[in-house]
Amino acid sequence: MTIPFEIRNRWTNEVQVTAQIDCPPDAPVSIKLGLAVQWAVKERADLRGANLCGAKLCWADLCGAKLNWADLRETNLRGAKLNWADLRDVDLRETKLCGADLSGANPLGDDQ
């Protein structure tokens, strides 16, 4: 079943992206958010400043994602592909990164 799921801005709480995800309506929010993030990355949506706290993103392909200023606290990124992702000023406290591929990711910004 395809359902809409909103990704909100971490500071303003405004809807930043409304993803269309294949998921049961009663699935945990962490699963829905993870699917929504993956949908947004495929659609090349801008996730800068998004509240992605607690998302389940194990083995997700987030290559080239615009994630700067996003809140990724307590997110499970085990085995995720973050190649060439923009990770400037991302909050990664308590994030699981075991096995994540960060090659080419930009934690310092283009001007660093």
C-alpha cells in the first residue's frame, strides 16, 4: 500500500518533502521515515535541514544526498552508501555508522 509521509524541517517543522512510500500505515515511524528518506533521495529532493532523527536507513543508497544541517541523531546508517553526500553540519550523535561507505562524502563543505 502506497501512503504519503511527510519529512519536516528540523527548525521550522514545515513540511519539506512529502514522500510516497510503500508501507503499512501502522508501521513504526522509524521505518516510514527511512523509506521516505530513500524515496526523497531517489527523487533528488533537498533534505538540507530535515529532521531525520531515528530513521532506519540500514543499507540505504544515499549517494549524493543533500543532507547538510540535517538531524540524523539516533539514525541507523549501518551499511548505508553515503558516497558524495553533503554532510556539512549534520548532527550524528548516537548514529550507527558501522559499515557505512563515506568515501567522497563531504563533512567539511566544498570550501574546506
